[in-house]
Amino acid sequence: MGGVRHNASVATDSRRTSRRMTGTQRRAQLLDVSRTLFAQKGFDNTSIEEIAARAEVSKPVVYEHFGGKEGIYAVVVDREMQALLAALTGALEGGGHPKALVERTALALLDYVERSEDGFRILVRDSPVAQATGTFSSLIGDIATQVEHLLADQFKRTGLDPRTAPMYAQMLVGMVALTGQWWLDAKSPKKQEVAAHLVNLAWNGLKSLERRPALTKPRPAGVAGPTKQSLDVE
């Protein structure tokens, strides 16, 4: 019997040893566990108790590393923001033809969605903590700022008003971002096909921009064709 108790004790000690981690390893583990829970349940519906239980640690361990749920969420969001920003910025910094830039940017976003589904789900949710540390909309705004300079140069070369570039940059980047959110759940068609359709709409639209766009007014009675309302930029 003594031998059995000894063997059981050794096995228990072995399991405890296998779960021992350095501070860096434990922090990384807690971040991975929390990231999964936040993606599945959202910030409000995830508790410190769940994080600790999933990581097989006590609640004080989580508090020791991050100070609380808000602290760990802020780190998770920041890591995902930096990863996505690096991917999109890298696509834009490659240079080349504007159409190639649109293609690379669309694919960079869809690559991130495919590679980091949990991370993207977290980014597209807004919570009080996310608003304090940066949101997906603020990240998209940063990317649009980079795009507007590229569009302004292109507009000058084609005789379009470069003052409208910031507005078109928001439209273009917003279209790509919202399509990424849709594809997160749809997962069909394949990302290359989605990117091709995005570029088809964006590039052909940009290529055929009117210099002085105008809305079509309702036709008055007795008038054969549509009339337009000017949208001149002052």
C-alpha cells in the first residue's frame, strides 16, 4: 500500500510540475485563454473566474499579471490592433500601381481574418475598454489617412479634385473593412475571389469617377429625362 501511495504522490507532483510556468509563459497563456473567451462571449459576458478556471490557476494569479479583466482585455485588443495595422500598413508600403495597392490591402485584411478569427471578432466589438484603448473604427481611420495621400496623388494625375481624397479614402477602406466583417461569418467564397470582387468594385469605380458628380433629381411632371443636382466642392 505504501508503494501505491508513493506512486500516486509522484504522479500528482509530476502533474503539478508540468503546469508550472515562468511568469512570461503564464502571462502568454492567460492572454491566449482570455482571447478565446472574449471572442466567444464578449467582454461583458466573460469573467475573471472563467479565465482562471480555463487556465487552471487561481483568480489572484490573473490579478497579479493584469490587475483585472479590463487590464487583460486592453492587452488583447492592443496586440490584435498592432497585428492588423502592421499587415495593412505593409500592404500599402509596398508601392506600385494603385490597383495593386487595393488588391494587396484587401487580401491583407482577409488574410488576417482567416488567420486570426478570434482576434478580429474582438476588434469589431466595441466595449468601454476598447474605446479607451483604441477601436477597430479608429484603426480603420488610421489606414484611411494613409490611403488618402495615395488617392490625392492619383487624383491630381487624372484631373480630379484632390480635396475629395480623404472622403474617398474613408469610403474605400470602409468598404474593405465591412466586407471583412461579413466574410468572417460567411467564409464563402474563397478570400481570393472576395478580394477580386472588392477590387472590381473599388477600382472600376475609381477609374470612372466623374470630375463633378451630382445627384439625380426626381423628374418633374412633363420632363422627359432626369436632372442633376450639383455637388461642387467649395
